Amino acid sequence: MGIDWILKYYISTAIRRVKERRSSQWPVVDGTVYALEASGPRAKVVYTYFADGERYTGEHTRRFWFADSAEAYAALFELMRKLPVRYKVGQAEKSIVRSQDLGRRATELDGV
């Protein structure tokens, strides 16, 4: 693990937390898990959701210290299952999946 990876981890974590705070009042809709990937210490969930009568696609990516943590996080999701998605009013193409909305198990994996 080089210094560049460590910087990317801390920067992406800081950005994610700021986005989660700023989106706390956005409306919540049911999204659907479309694709899952755990690649090394990174987990990615691709999802679809409907807002303002339109269908949108979003991506939820998390970095972890260990590949096992990324795999455990990805295992929280199941293809074609629902998940809470928040979207920005007036800019419905902007969305976020917040750790706080996913429940206790997801927040336990924060920072691992």
C-alpha cells in the first residue's frame, strides 16, 4: 500500500462524509441494486432509481483498508433488491446512498 493509495482513501472518505452530511435532507426513494463489484479494497454498487417520473442510475463506491472489508460490504447488498437512495430536488440525476440509511451493519464497517 503506497502513499498514493493512503491519500486516495482519506480524500475519498472525507468527500463521502461531506456529501452524506449535505444530503441528509434530500428525499429518499427505493432504488434497486443493478450490479455489484468488490475489487481489492474497493466495493462498488450500481443502482437505479426513479425520481420526478424519470429513471436514473447511480454508483455507490467505498474504499476500505482491506479487501475482506470491501467484500463484506458488497455482501450487504443483493442484486435486484431495494436500497434507500437520496436524490437532490431539482437535480434528480444527483443521488447518494448514505451509510446512515443502510442500517447498523453498514455503519459498523465504516473506516475498516
